Amino acid sequence: MSGRTARRRVTMAEVAREAGVSVMTVSYAYGQPGRVSDEARAKVREAAERLGYPGPHPGARSLRSGRTGNLGVVLGEHLTYAFDDPQATRFLSGVAQVCADHGMALTLVPVTGSPSDVDRVTEAAVDAFVVWTTADDDPVVDAISATGLPAVVHGGPRRDGLSFVAADDRAAATAVGREVFAGARRPGVLSFPLDRARLSGVTSGAPLDDAAPAGSGTLPPGGIDPDASTFRVTRQRLRGYRDAWAETGGDWSQVRVAVCSTNSAREAETLAAELLTGPYARDAIAAMSDELALGVLRAATRLGLNVPGDLTLSGWDDSGAAAPAGLTTVAQSLRDQGARCARTALGVLSPADRDTEVAWHLVSRESTRRPRGDR
């Protein structure tokens, strides 16, 4: 204890006595001011100011109304991720705009794999949930479903009874994979995490053959099986890249996969250096975000490699940095997706929006335009 005595909270009844009105009049003066006269409302405000009364406790108002006025966004990351990750900030800006338009507050609920995650989610004072992409086996998804509150999941996983918003990641990955893998001999992928363990490292596709070394880090040496990833976004994009490479006649075992634990250009640069050196150096890399692709570009520059002459490269999201870098990418609006999630959770999505697929399109730029003589 600091030794200071906590200031006692003034009650509504004391304000009523000071103002010479009923407790109900005080309540109406704050909650439904149109039901009291200007004179009574002025008396209440003056008495409240003299006594230092801040107004009714927000929790008490929510108990009476059955609503909190808050939309909860569940992040499967540390809280700082919401401000550091460019994908998350764009998504949250869309959610925030809808909240502002409808007079709602926004509550961030971070979950990090700790035993307290479920309690943190179920105890959140919110009217609805938006869930940022998480793993199929994340218990918070079932906990959210059990609350009975409206909820929408972005990216995955799918759950009966919960709304779902996502682009067709597999189709988009196939499209961009065709671009980046065209003419390649030794393809690579820079991936998001495979599961909640968030292990990082470099390995090959699955099953492993003699086309590439086993790799490094803490990933299983047998290679990466796209179907085994418990993050739906990662799983669908790996499947799409596999489809694109198969169209060239290639086998997935020839594809080296570097897995990042976070969407970090710094981590991507470190892992890309392993993909781009040695006798099995990659000549094409498909990255699951522009942020990861920018890390590859830095590694390539440091190693004296030319893009696209020595290496073709693609990203994802068409962020503000993609065009200046000449990066081929999948364009999608995470801000629009965040807004759509929020409107769905709040029940204000128009019928037209409900019937519209989440938009994406391929943007081809210099990073995949290898000179014809090199193909």
C-alpha cells in the first residue's frame, strides 16, 4: 500500500439528496436526459460537481441495458502485434472505422497460448467478437462460440455457428505461384507459422528426397506437409503454391520451405540467406506477405543477387512498399476485410455484402519478369 487513503466514491443517492431530487431523476439525468426538465438536469449536474460525482459506473449501465457498447477483437498474438504488424494495423483500421460509424468502442483481447487465454476471452465485456486468424486447435475459438455472442472469424478456422470472412487463399497462391515459379529450377517458399508452436527454420517440402538438404532450425527434417498445418491461411497458401509447382511438372519435395515464427522482415532476411546460399540455392521464392518478401530482397541485395535475373520473388497484400520495390504480389484490402468482419459481428452487413466474395487480384511487377534468356 502506498499509505494514501483511496477516495470514497460518491453515490447517486447522495447526489439526489444534494440536488433535492429523487434518485430516479439523477439516473435519468445521465442515462435518459430527455426525460427530465432542463432545471432538474442543471440541479443534478451542479450537485454532482460539488460532490465530485463522476457519473454512473459503466458496468452498472451495461447491466441494465444488457449491452456494453464494445466490440472485442481477439488477437492470437501479443498486444504489441496490433501496432507493429502492418497487416494487423490495416485490418484493425477497418474494424475501428465501423465501430466509429456505429458508436461502438473497440476492445483488444490478446491471446498468447497461455492457460489464462480462455478466461480472458470469456470474461471480456463485449457485445460481439471478431477473431483474427488463429489455429484450428485454439481453444479460445470454442470458448467464444460457447458465449453465444455474435462472432466472426477472419481467415480461419471455420466453425459451425460462427461467421467467416476470408479470401480464397489457395486460388490466390496458385495464381501468384504460377508467376514466381515460371522457369524456376529450385523453388522456395517463405511461410507463415505452421501451428501454435511457431517453430522456425528451413526444410524441404514433403516427402524429403535428394533434391535438397534437410535444412536447419527446429522444424521436422522430413519436410513440410501443407495439409498438416493447423493455421488455415498457411495451409491454404502452401496448397496453392504446391498446385502451381505441380502444374510445371515439379514435385513438392523439390520445394524448400522456410517458416517464420512471425510476420517479420528481419526474421525473413535471416532465413532467406539460408535459402539463397549453397549448392541448393533457390532461384524463385514465394513469400506469404510483402513484409517477408522485403526481407528476402534485403538478403538478396546483401548476397549480390539480382532480382529478377538471379531470383524471382513474390509477396502478398500489395502493401505500400510493394510497388516501389517492384514486387509481384497478391492484392487484397485487409482494411476492407476488417470492416466486413466488424459489420458482420454487429449485424449491420448489407445483403449485397453477404453475397460478395472477398476480393483479391494478382499484381505482376518486375520481381517476376526474368529475362527470356534465363527461362
